[in-house]
Amino acid sequence: MLTRVLLIKGFFKDPDKKSVFKIIYELFVYGWAKKEFPTDYFRKFLYRKGVTNITSYLSLKEFYSIIDSKKILVPDIASILESKLSFSMFANKHNLPTPQIMSYNIGRNFYLNSKHYSINSKNELIDFFTKVFTCYKEPALFLKPINGIGGKGCILLSKEQFKLQIEDCFDTLLKHNYLHQEKIVQHPIINKIHPNAINTLRINTYLDTDGKSHIISALMRFGSGNLVTDNESSGGFYIALDIENKALKGIGRQSMSRNGNTFTHHPDSKVKLDGFKIPYITESIELTLLAAKMLPTRIIGWDIAITEKGPIIIEGNSNPSLNMADIAYGGLCKQPLIKNILDEIKN
């Protein structure tokens, strides 16, 4: 809760505020309706002009009641999703399209094609990745922490520069656990908006009590600058997806920690966002609905990359932040699926 209170500092810099009296009144309304201290009133920009249906947004207590509910969360399945290595192996076993695993490491223990290598020096690490690049003929490797979140700690090793790059990442790799995957080749239409990062769909799925999978929400996230990830925490932003029209909808948004910036055009490419058609939306929806049935913890946030050949699952999140969808959709509590989930939890 403290971190949410500290985010209020972004509120004071925001020029798009309602009047002081309106904000005070709505704080009481939101807190009374949700029966809790209204910290998310600020985090979700409910103080901004034009936001009227403030009680349609999930409160912090409602959010945690969903993701922590024993009726919703299945810990044994969630543990598969929480480990990127376990999930990649599971997906490969069940023919779900995911980036190919080249190698991985658990601290100083590195693994390639069922062989174990104990790495204790930079030269040994260079020799290891030389074997990886020789074996798989890939121009680059994408390394990500096995239990990482928010895109933090990711490393892109290029075949041409990896010997120099290891000078900087040697200690990090040997102190942590990393999955080493192929670098995804993004669809050229997505590259028109931002080519430096793999920009992903975030599709939240829900399994009802009959085991039928549904879509709660769908967003697209974009990186900015030279960052190789699209995560909001790394400076990226998100925008709602109009599934029926297969296009981006509305404005791009960043979190309060990024001063709540909004975008009508991508800040780097200047491509207009609203109405931009995204390829393979139908296939992406079908893929997540299928995957949700195979990993039946009941709410999962899927990160989907779009390649020229179709969608590919980057990862699934058993504890997805519904905050982005809540803001982009103008309040998830008015969505029938969320109403049903909250009613089920209460009963």
C-alpha cells in the first residue's frame, strides 16, 4: 500500500486533474463503495477529467480477492507458469508455439543439448556460447531470468558481439538463473510501430466453472527507445485492443510511476496508434483460449508475440496485473466476466 501512496507524487504534476472538491468527494465515494482506503483512485487516474464511472474500476482489495482466491488460483499449475524454464518445457511437450530453448544456466551450471558445463571464468563462458551459436546458427540469443518479472534483467547476446558483451554480463549470469532462447523475428507490420523491442499482446483469459475459456481483456504493449523489452516498468506503454476490428483502440498509457504519460502516436516512430491493424489477432485469441484449457489455473495473463508465421507464446502469468486492462478498458467491474468472478468469490 505504501508504494501506491508514494505514487501520488505523479498526481501533483498532472495538469489534467478534476477540481480539488471533486477529488475529495470522489475519494469518499470510491472508498465507501469499495470498503477500503482508496489508494487506487490515484494509481488508476480516476482523478482525471473525463473519468466518471469511478466505481467501475477494481479496487486493490477486489484485485487481490481474485488473484489470491483458492477458487481461482491453482498453485500446482501456477508453479509451472512462474518458472519460464518449466513453462517452455511444458509448451514444447504439448506443441504450444514458444521461442526455442537453446540452452540455460542455473548459476555457474550451464546446460546445452543435455550436457553440463561448469563455468568459472569469462573464457569458459565465451567457449560455451561459441558452442551454442555454432550449434543453432542463430544471429542472437535472448537471455531472460527464469523467475524474473517485468522484463528486468533480460540480455540480448549477438553472435557478432557476444565476446565483448560477456565482459559486462558475466557476473550477472553466474549469480542468477537464465533461460537462453532464440531471438524472435517480429512481424514487419509491428516493426513499423517499434522495431527495437518485441512488442507483445497481453491477453487475459478466464476459465469458468464448466472449464470453458473466455477472454477478459486484450492489450498491446510497446517498447520505446533502445530497450529490448516492452514492459511498462522498463519504460514501455500499453493500449487497448479492439478484438472485433483487430486494431489498436484509444490511447497508449504509462503507469503513474512513469508520470502517467499518454500517447496518440508512438513516441519514436510517430505512427498513429488508434485504428492501427494488428495481424493474426484471431489466431492469437484462439491460441490463448487453447492454452488456458491446458494450464487450468483459472486466470492467466498471456504474453503473445506476432511473427510472420503467426502468434507465439512468450509466457503465461498466473498473477497477471489487471491494472493495465482496468485502466485501458475504463473499468473492468462493468465487464460481465469480472462480475461473475467477484460474485463467485464472495459466495
